[in-house]
Amino acid sequence: MALIRVVGTSSIVSIAVALTARPAQNSSVPRPRKDRLMMIRTLALLLSALAGTVAVTSNATAQQRMREPAQLGFRVCNQTANEIDVAKALNIGATDGRGQIIVSEGWYRLAGGTCLFLWPGRLEYRYYLVYAQNRVTNREWAGTIPICVSREPFTIRSDACGEQYYQRMFIDVNTGDEKNLFTYYFRQGG
């Protein structure tokens, strides 16, 4: 499509140049006033068409950019005034002979009023698990899925907790058919 626009634009410019150019053998002969007026009108019409083509092309490009998200991934936003700690988990669909492998990671500090990509890039899964807590107020955003966590920063690849870990109830977030960008909000009241 872009090639057609470029060729079309070049054709308009070529026509405009051809109309304004004088033949070499008659360069000393002035053109009649009517011819010049018609040439100027034609040139103005062609330049107007060229400007319209550029405007339409620019507008289409801007609309296309608006449809594409600036960044891809699963993002969480803290809509509270306080800092919270966030943990994430994902059932990767693999098993280790005893059960499914759940990969959990934490803690991500998230200031009030900010957002963070927990899983950058295109969304590969439909379900993602999140949990958040405010250690100062003892507020937590919990769900119904038990996942292993630690008091210190962690990455755990198991669905069974060892002695050094404990469970928190994670929220099961269904992203539906979204493949580009999904945002989950930790809100003040809910």
C-alpha cells in the first residue's frame, strides 16, 4: 500500500513539473495568458491533491499507531496512596512427577499511584496469578489460589511449600482473549 502511495505521489509531482516546464525550442516565446492561468489552476489542483494524499497517509499512520499499545504485557497498577509489595505466579503447564509446576516470584515494591509490568511482552497465557500486601497497614489483596511465597525476595518453582516458605492466597486473573496488554488494578477499597 505504501508503494502505491509513493508512486501516486511521484506521478502527481511529475505531472506538475511537466505542466510548468516550457519546451526548449519555444523558450523565448511567451505563453498566452489563458494558457498560463489554466496551467496555474491545474498546478494548484495537483498540489492540493498531493497535500490531501500526504494528509490522508499521515492520518492513517497515526490511527494505526493508536491501535498498537505502547508496551505489551501484564501490568499491575497501585491505585492506593501507599506503597505495596506485589508477588506474581504462573502455572506454566509443566509437571515434575508430583504435581504441576507453579513459578512464583516476589516481592516487587510498587509505590502508590504507579504501575509495573510483571510480565512484559505479548501475553502467552490466559490466567495470571497476583497477590499484594501493605506491610504497614496489614492490608492484603488476596484471592482463592494458595501459592508459596517467602518473607525475603524469592523465585519458587514448585506447588509444594518447603519449610522456608509459606502460602498466600493469590488472585486468579483471567485476561480473556487479550494478547497485547492487560492491566490489573489494586484499589483502595477492593
